[in-house]
Amino acid sequence: PTWNSQLASKTTMNVASALTFLLSGILAWCIIGPMPWLTQPRQWFEHAGQEDETHRITPDLKLFYLFYAARFMVDIISLHFEQGRSWSTLIVSWMHHTITVALVLGSAAYDLHRVGSVIMFFFDWADPGAFFAKACLYLKDERQGARDPFQQGANVNFVIFAVLYFITRIGMYGVVIWYALTFPPLPEQRSAVMVLRSLLLLLAGLQIYWGAMIIKVFQGIGKDGRAADPREK
């Protein structure tokens, strides 16, 4: 491709984002992965709001909470500098990041950090594939079409992203919503839990929206063998 500063900026930004999400996933695996309640959904809400030594948030989990919230705040700011994105996807991205920050900080503030931790643990595994796919798209040679090695790399990374997305962002996230809607909150937590449930459902709607866009990309791959980013104009 014809190399220019805008193309170089987009490529490096996506590679940096992919590495950041990988780092976040590794930290989540090291900090949240060993928690005994991670794979026990009924324990995500156990003793929430009560003085229980086993439920208190640990210092390393506090650090990860701050890291995660700060990263999404940076993402919100960086949306204002992105070029080539349609207004509709920018607004949806802004809503997605804002709701995620509210869920993370709100779950910590109201002693529902196990729920927030589960969301943070599963959310980052899919994204590196999407960012690596976008970086490959910026490096491809249009003249070679679907045979271009960077186009093929984009296709492979996108498939990895899509599989992990539907497992984590739709499947596992659906489990979180189910237990969040069915557990009985303490009386003093009722208002906070109502807000939490509303944010979870709003985020679920946005996840389904992104899922529909992923299906659209698959249709493009099936049609001409080329993945493309439908969010760009």
C-alpha cells in the first residue's frame, strides 16, 4: 500500500491497542483467575454488602479495577480523535465505553466487585484479534485482493475474534445477566442493584449490535474472501 502518516498512525494505534488488551487479559488471568468464586456464579453475589472477610476486595484486585477503568476512560477520550468512523458507530462506541466504566466503578463502590471482576475477566480475550485484523487491513495491498497475505491475516484474526466474542461477550455475559436478574439483593442495596441490572441490559443490547456487525463481516468474507471493517465510512 501507499504508506502515509495517517496509515502509519492507524496501524500503530491498533497494534498498541491489541497489546494493551493482551496485557489486560494476562493481568486478569493472574489476579482474577485464581479466585475460587470465578467459576461459581451463585457466589458472585454471596455476602455482597455484608461484613465478610472472604468478600472484601483485595489490593491487587483494586489495582486492576483502577487500571481497567482508566483504560476505558482513555478509550472514551481517544474516540474524539478517530478518523474515518461513521457517527453511528462512534456514538455506540462512546455508549459502550461509558456504560462499561459505570459498571466497573459502580460494582466496586457498592460491594459487587465479584460481578465486575467476572465481566472484566471475560471481556478482553476477544479484542486483540479484532485490532490485529484491523492492523492487517491497513497493511494489505488492494491489487492482490483476497490473495494478499495481510488480507489473509486479517481474515484469520477476525475469525479468532468472532469466535471468542460470541463465547465471552454473548455467552458468558448472558450468564452474568441471568444471575444478576435472579439474585435477591439486600434491602440497602436494592437501588444500586436496579441501576446495575439496567446497565447490564443496556450493555447487552450494544453487544448484540456489535454481534450483528460481526455477522456482516462474515458475509463479506463468504462473498469475496475479504474481511473489512463495517464501522468505517
